[in-house]
Amino acid sequence: ADQPQPGPEEIEAMRVAAKRTLPARLAELAEKYSFTYNQVRIKHNVSNWGSCSRKGNINLNLNLVRLPDDLKDYVLLHELCHLKHPNHGEAFHALLESVCPDHRKKEKELRKYRIF
């Protein structure tokens, strides 16, 4: 999937869409699986789809709005699991498996997408 680089207008449109949809979906998933986080911020990173700080803050990449819903949810669930396990150890993967059983397939699919 080789998409052209988005211009400033497209990036701003993605930011607006991300702010409108991602925090609400994160809250839905957090409630469904009993996760508690502090704040959520929408950022324009080029290195990751999301991150979770030790203070319980979740950062989400505005590029997430370009992903299919199932991959978007995978990233959100991945970050929520980091609230309980701030690493990629066995406990983290067991928790991720429990909330997203096909997470390994989704992780592979996600690699087909570039962050702009």
C-alpha cells in the first residue's frame, strides 16, 4: 500500500477526524475491558502508532484514522494493555491475547501500513 505523502490540509483533516473519533473509541474499549488511563493525546509521530507512559497517559498517532477499524482497535488495545504491563513480556502478550485473540495476525497486517 504505497500511498502518496499527505499535504498539510490532509494532515489537518486527519487530526480533526482523530480527535473526533479516537478518544471515544479508546474510552469504549477501556470500559469494555476494565482499563483505566489518565489522559489521551493525539500526536503526529512518524515512529509509532501509539504509546503509553508510566503515568497512564496514552498517545495516539493521528495516522490511525487511515487504518481499517480492526487494526485501529488492535493498536488501542495494545496501548491499553501497556497500562498494566509497560513492556512486551509474557504477561503483556497474555493480556493482549485475552482482549485481542488474533493480535499476532493484526500486528503483521499493520506492518503493511506506513506512518506519514
